Amino acid sequence: MSSILFYAAGYGLIKKFGHQQLIKYVINSKSLYLGVGIVLTISLYFLSVQNSYVTIGSNKLGDNTWLFYLNGFIGIVAMLIFSILIAETKFKSLLALKVMDYVKWFGKNSFYVMATHFPIKEIFGRLVNSSFRCDVHKDLDYALLVFVMTMIADSIVVWLICFVKNKFSKA
């Protein structure tokens, strides 16, 4: 229930403006929105450091609930801006195209990602905490290591789920 406000805000925004109108706003002022996205991302970093550990899955919203919601909305707006700008960019390199294919695949399988990433992240978090005697919730370098490990492992798990699902749905 703590995230229902995000869904309601998104629903209201799309109902008022529509997808195409939002995309048009960003595309017509790419430089402005790129700057806004960068400022929002920097703000999000510094504000998120002010709040402690957050996980919606366990309903831990940090030390300050208002800061949780502010950071949530800042993150959503920044991600929306960057997503529109990336989608409208004409990538030329093979590496960029492969990265975009991976991002699209991850998006199409987001349900499986959401269902599997938390236990995988917890395992790697505990492994890194005990191996390096650190706190991944407070140390950015180790948190980044856990993030990368989780992305790789969860990609493999989700790929296996999709493989098995496709194998049995064709049988």
C-alpha cells in the first residue's frame, strides 16, 4: 500500500496529458529536460543519503517517510525523462544497440525480475557483508558490487524462467 501513491500519480498524469503529449514535451526541449534529469538525479543521490535503508517489499521506508515519497517522485520523473531521451536517440554503435536490446528484454520481463531480484540481492548482500566485513546499506562501493552481481545473476534466473516457460508452452 505504501506505493499506491506512485501508481495514482502516474495514472493521473497519463490521464491528464497522455503518453504522446509527455513524450512531445521532452523531445521538443531535449537540452532542457536533459539538464532537469541530471539535476534530479544528483538531487536524488544527495537526498537518498539522508534517508536510511529503504525497501518497499518489506515496507521499510527509511527514517523519513516524506523523504521516501519525495525521492520516489524525483526518481520516477528522472527515469521518465531519461527513458524518453534514450528512446528517441538514434544509436549508431553495435554496443549501444545490444545494451538497448538488453534493457528492452529486462523491461518485458520485469514481472519475473520483480519476483526474483529480492532474494538474490539478499544472498549477495549477506555474502558481501560477511566477506568484506562491511555494510552494503552504507558503503556505496559494496552496494554497487551487490547491484552488479544481482543484475547478472537475476538476468540468468529470468532467462531460465523464460526458457522453461517457452519450452512448456510449446509442448
